[in-house]
Amino acid sequence: MDTVLNSGGNLTPVSMPRVNIMKNETLESQTEGNITWTGIKAVPLTNIVTDNFLLGNLSGGTSVTIALNTINTTSNGTLGVQITGGSIPDMAKAEIVKAKVNANGTLNQVRSSEKIAEFPLVHSKGSKKSSHDDNILRIGISEPGYYLLVISVAYDARSGENLNDAKQLIGVYQSVLRIE
């Protein structure tokens, strides 16, 4: 559990949620025909940032290797994002960034360059679980290669408009997209 100083000067407890990516998978079976299911992949929390300070870098260790955190998709694919448990964030967004990736490395070793796309994410204030149906990322990237998927959840967003300008606590989740 982390704490964030709210605008009234009181400490408010914040628990980071889990973030999952939902992807429809299809397999053609010689005996059963097409088999379709929804695959669920957890996205690891890699950083905690507040007021331009990095409070925690959690991107080391074997659980954040590129091999375990790569999501294969197509240039016209779609992914659903689900935010569950923890404290309900005030704001959330997903970004896709062009990246240089060592397939045998860790998320900490990914080098990112230009932002390709940004998607606002919604979270039901009445529930501890967001629906992946509300948070659909339509990839729309024509150039194959590796990209970094960055999902940010923000707490105590005083500006209410821009994740980058507000005084807040931000949880950053990262995974790698391999576009075919």
C-alpha cells in the first residue's frame, strides 16, 4: 500500500490495482474447426511516480522479462484493458510507443522513442472492476515491430484534465507489443 498526500493535507491510503490485457485468440483445429477464447495477460506494475519523483522502479527480476510480457497482435488487432482491485483511479490512459527491444532482456532495458497512439481508459466509480469492453485499444499500426504498451493510473488528479500536469501519485504498468 502506498500513500498520497491529498489536497486537504491528510494522508489517504492508495492500493495499486491489477491491470489485465484481454485478447481474443483463435486456433484452427483439424478435428474441431475454429476454437476461439479470450486470453488474459497481466501487465506488471513497473514504476510508481509522484510530483516528478520516481518512488519505485519495479522493473527488475525474472517476472518482468520481455519473453513473459510480450503480447503478439496484428496491425489491425484490438486489445481490451481491465483494471481490477485496488483503489479506483481518478484517471487512466494507455499509450503505445515505438521501442527498441532486446527479446532476451527485461522491461527495464526497453528503449522507447516516439509515442504512436494514446487511449483514455475509463473505470466505473461504482465498481472495483473496469470492463474490458469499455477500454478497447484499436491498434491501427501499419509498421510491424516492437512497441511498448504503457498504462498509467493516477490518484488525486487535481487538474482533472492532464495526467502530466496534476499533483498526484501515478502507477505505471508496461508490456511489449509485437505487431506482425
